[in-house]
Amino acid sequence: MKNDVAVGLLALLFAGLYFYLASDISHSFLADPVGAAGLPKTYAIALGLLAALLIVRTLVAAAARSEAAGTDSHSPAVGRHFRALGLLVPGVAYLLFISTLGYFLTIFLLIIAVALYAGAKFNFQLISISAAGGILMWIVFVKLFSIPLPTGTLWQGLI
């Protein structure tokens, strides 16, 4: 039970950090009203709300258990919570590296990282799917929605 509160507080901390990093995404005059930071900020808010819900739910359940003696329920293993929080690491890394590496390479690496974290094997199929995902997302944003994506400061001398 204490573990759920600790995980909730940690998730709340990550949500704040994620929101802070998402706030650094530059705003273009050509962008829509939501802007490029809209979706990452929405994710941060959702994570914060879910973390707060976990904390409140845990505290309410603890109060109910203390009133009703004799009930013996076990909370889920803390390892599962930390495994779920581990998905934040690639997301935060994505935000940290997108301005340097550019959208395509960063999304390519993000897809690989999440797939490996989920248990996929590193092979040619994973590389192909990641490349196709990056290309497809680039086509959707740049060609379909006319939203410019960062090319990355690392490549500016080459382009």
C-alpha cells in the first residue's frame, strides 16, 4: 500500500518534469492553436491526474481497510508499477533528444526502445517497423497536416 503511494508520487514528479520539458517545445507562427507541445502537455496532465488518482485510491482503500478489521488483501507487486513507469524513460529521452537528433531519428529510436522494453527481439523486422513508423508519421505530419517537424541541430550542416 505504501508502495502505491510512492509510485503515485514518483509518477506525479515525472508528470511535472514531462510537462516542464514539453513547455520548451518551440511554438511556430504556422502551427495550429494547440501547437506542437499540445499533445505532450496533454500526456503530462493525464499522467498527473492518474498519479493523483492512484494516491487517492490507495489512501481511501487504506482507510477503509483500517475500519474493516479482518480483511487481508495484497496490493499488486511494486515491480509492475515501476515497469509501467519505465515507459516514461523513452518518452523523456525523446523530448530531450528531438531538437538535436531530429524527428525521424528520435521517433525511430523511440519505437525501437519501447518495443525492446515490451520484450520484442532486436532484429531486422524491428528495425524495418521502426523505420516504416518514422516515415509514416513524417508523411502524416509534414505532408498531410503541413506541420513542420524538427530536423535536428546535428544535421543542419549536412542539409
